[in-house]
Amino acid sequence: MKNIKAFLLTGYVSIGFIYAIYSNFFGQYQYKSFAYNIGRALVWPASMFPSVGKFLGGIVVS
């Protein structure tokens, strides 16, 4: 079980890092700093799929 959790966490962070690099050089927010893009990459599913962002917003507001 611990091995699967580590694998999923590593995959999530890897995709987030790739998304941050892409956003920093080619994305809509390329004029922002790399730190801003890393912050967006921490919640990359909400950035890539707008419905996930609405769902997370609903959880936070509730």
C-alpha cells in the first residue's frame, strides 16, 4: 500500500512540475514568475480541467 501511495504522489508531482515548466515558457501566464506557475501547478487538475476547479471551490465554500 505504501508503495502505491509513493508512486501516485511521485506521478502527481512530476505532472505538476512539467505543467509548471510549460506554463512558464508557453502558457497563458508566461509573463508571471516561475513561483506563480509552481503555485498553479500544485493544483494542476483544477487548472487543466475547469470543472475540477469549480468542484474544489464548492468544497472550500461549503
